[in-house]
Amino acid sequence: MGRTFDPEEVLRLPLMAFLATIAPDGGPRNAPVWYLWEDGALWMLGNASGSSVRRLERDPRCAVEIVHYDNAGGILAHLGLRGTAEIRAMDPALFRRLLAKYLGPDPADWAPWFIDNIARIDDPAGRLIRLVPDSTFTNNVSYFRTGPDLAWP
């Protein structure tokens, strides 16, 4: 059996989250996303014409999974969030904070090509997906290399 942990321990890290949504045929769809945890909400990037945004507009129920895994270090912590998402207009200041989590605090260090072609901070079609979790699940099995002594935290 794993142990619970403070979700903030994972939410503060620049890890990949996986956003699960429901397709029109009822089947699951999963997309890797960067995220920012701020004021009790998980914020993820979307686009007005993007498939995740379209699915959430049709059915806002979703799940997000984040796994902190380091094989050599013996770290394996799983965080699951479930709830109803909402689509928000782009907030460039919030999006810059999200990017800083992954790219570093100084925008001068961010690759211009990535910002201009992928991130597109000021794109009017940009959307933010906001999830205030209805439920949260944590499971820390970071003893898989060490036995009962946890490798993390």
C-alpha cells in the first residue's frame, strides 16, 4: 500500500500532466499538458479550436493525472484530480507565469521561435482550462527501490 502526500509537493514541480476528457462517442481522450497550480485551481493551456477545449465545452467532466517518477532515485508519486473544468479567455499574465514554471523566470531566456509559433501568448484564440478539483487522490509508492523507507518525502 502506498502513502498519501501533500498534493502541493507534486503540483509545484514542472512535470507533465495528462488531461483526460470525454469524446462525443463517450470514449476517453488523453492529452499531455503543462499546468500551473494557483489559488486552488489547476490551469492548463488550450485553444478555441483545439480538441480538448471542444470536448470540454461539450462535456466539462475531466480528470488530470500527474506522476512524479524518477527510477534511479526511487521516486514514484501519483496525483489524480477529478472535477468539472471551465474554459476561460486567455489571461496573458497567468499564461506567462505558467510558462515561467517550465522555461525559467526570465522571458529573455525563452526561445523566441517557441513563443512566437507554439506558445503565442497574445493569440486571441488562446484559452485557459481551469479545474478546481472536486476530488484529489495521492499515492506515494516511492519505496519500490528501498523497501518500506520512502525515498520521497
